[in-house]
Amino acid sequence: MTLTRCAPYWTMTDSRREGGGLSSLDAALEVLRAMAKRSGPVSLSDLARECSMPVSKVHRYLASFLVAGMVTQAGKSGKYDLGPGAVKLGLAAIGRNDFVNHAADGLHELADATGMSALLSVWGDRGATVVRWERAATPTVTSMGLGTVMPLLGSATGRAFLAWAPRAPLTGLLNDELAQAQETTSDEVDALVKDIRRKGFASVEGLFIPGLVAMAAPILDWQDEAQAVVTLIGTDPRSIRESAQESVELVDYCRSISISSGD
């Protein structure tokens, strides 16, 4: 296989690259990915610049996408946007995505990598409910288990749902907890949510269970809303810091499963 020095991978003289894939198809998919990241139509020149490809090459790809219905072109502006074919493909993928099972598949490895117990929760009729549990090699002593319902404000799991789940289903439970914790105001909750979203995960230290620390991050859907939450539980307060390896592992794991619009 011959490569042009310092050239992009799609300039390979052989149409097949190592691994058996087609370099031309890789380049075509790169065009679609670039369009998917945009919030609206894009001109041919801007798209070519973003993909670091010649305008003529991108134009040929777009011509094929137009025929397949993957792309549409506006009459006056001539700009390109994703078409009905792309919508159908995306909806089919969404329909096949099982967030809970995908998130549960790697919990054992996450627990091994961090040395912390890992649990998976979904939003149920009574609130944030634990549906999967993987204990660390050195298990923490806790009465929690499958079916445990976590509080919104007093647990890392609940706080993650508070930050990323649709607010309407949470409103009743949130109002009940605010009424019980009279020292907490709605403004403080808003500030808490803002900080959690900035960090990418929620954390608590000894609130729900004394002596334990926990942090939780969301599995996001295409609307950037939490479909599930993964939580790590341990005893070392250093593990829930923003720069800690454990918190980085947690956030990276959840992002790898999420299909949010920011991906």
C-alpha cells in the first residue's frame, strides 16, 4: 500500500486500508459525521474545509448522498443538510439502543478498574431505583441493594437524575424533599445542578450512608437527558474529586455509552 507523505488517510492509492475497511467509505462517513455535528445546513466549501478534503471530493460524496436521500440541498442557498434517509437511519438506531443493558454490561470492569462498588439506577415510580449492583473486591458495608430507592438531594444518584433527567417527573419528589429539608432553597438546588453539570458528575460524602462516599454520572440519550445513572461507592473521599482517576473513569464510561447530541 502506498501513502502520500503527510496526506490524509483518504488519499491512499489503494482503496482498501489496513483492517479491511475502505478508505473512500471512511472519508464519506466523515462528511456525514461533520454534518451531524452542525445545528443546521452547511455550504459545500465550509464542509470541505471542516473535513480537510478537496471541494470536488466532498461534492461527489454529497451527490451520492442526495440520491440515497441521506442529504438534502436547499434551492436558493445551495447549502446541504441531513435528509430523510439519515432521519430513518437514526430512528432505527435509537429504537435498537438498550441503555440499561449496555450500561450494565461493563459495570464489573468499572468496579475492577476503580476499586469501588458500582451500581446502575433508572427512574421508577418511586424515584431513582437501583437495578444492577457490582461489588468491589473489597466490598463496602451497606444495606443498599437491588430495588433501593435513592433520595434526590441526599444521594449522588438522585443528584445526577436531578441534573440531567427531565424535571417534570421529578417535581413532586423534589418538592417533598425541599419541604422536609427546610434549610435548602430552590435557588440552592439550581446552583447545585449547575455545578454538577459543570463537573460532569454528582457526588456526596456521608450523606445517605455515613462513612461512605459516592459519585454518579448519567447515561444520556439523543436529547441529552438521563436514561440511567451509574454510581460508584467507596470509602476514600479523595476518589470523588474532579481530578481523581476514579471520577475520570466513571465519566468516561458513561460518555462511551451515551448517544447525546454533544458526541
